[in-house]
Amino acid sequence: MWALIFPVCSLPMLLTLLYCARKAKKSGTLEDYKSPFQQLGFVGLVKALFWQLDVIGIILMIAVFGLILSPFTLAGGVSRTWGTAHIIAPLVVGIVLVPIFVLWERKAKHALIPFHLLKDRGVWSALCIGLMVDTIWYCQGMWRIACDVCRCKHSRFMQVITCTQCWWCRSTSPSSVLLASAPCTASPQY
């Protein structure tokens, strides 16, 4: 389906670009223009892209996230595996790579994370808004899961409060496994 939708939706943009390129060629505007490939050659273009895309920073960031997060997945909730070498070693290497990544990004000409922008309140507000959007989305998803487990028959407002209470009690109580299959017995308080 998307194999048809994407080209059809891209068609107006592509036709506009082709029209503008034809018009510029006719008027002679682009006669002196040389592409980066023509200016630098293949090897020069690869070198320029290597530094402008900050390939070393990308590799360091992938290594940091991979080495820190993969042991959490491999160990899971089993406490005896946390003491083994194949869990501890990637964590240590990943944590050691964090300051190396920060130092590299501070001295890189085209940094992946420009730290000078983190001094701007506008950047922080955009980051906080993005974080809140994700938090709200996942809270809404957890509310639906809690209400499906709870099976409450209350008004919409009371359903939010009651289902949240049921979900919280079930997730924090030691007998949460036994309560997972039990229907909600909370009565609405109006």
C-alpha cells in the first residue's frame, strides 16, 4: 500500500523541482554552479561528509547506548545474573565511554550534540515539551491498560481515579500476582 501512496504523494514535489530545474537551466542561472562532488571529487566528498556527519560521535553514541542498555535487557529482573562478567563489563565500558563522548563532542567541528545550544532556554523548553508529550502518551496508554485490567463500571471521572487506584494497589502490593485476575471491587465515591 505504501509503495503506491508514497510516490503518488511525492509526485507534486518532484514535479515542482523538475520544473524549477528546467526553468533555471533555460535562464542560465546554474551555468557556473558546481556540485560538491564536482568540486571535491569522490575522496574529498567522503572526507568532508565523514567530518560533517560526525561519524566518530555517532559511533561513540551508539556504543554508549548499546553498552549501557543491553545489559539491562540481558540481565532482566534476575538478581543472580547482575554479578556476572558479561553484564558488568559492558556497563563499565559504556559508563567509561560517556565522558569520552562528551569530550569528543566538545572539540568536534560539526558536533552531533552542540553543547553551546544547551545554554539557550528555548532549546530546553523544546526538549521539555518533547519529554512531556512522550510522558503524556505513555501515561494514557498505561491508563487504558489499568482500566482494562480493572473493569470498573463508573462514570468517566470516577473511572480515572478508581482505575488508577486499582492499578497502583496491584502494582505495589506483594500479592499483585493474585490480584491481577480479580475484578475491581472499588466502589465509586460521589
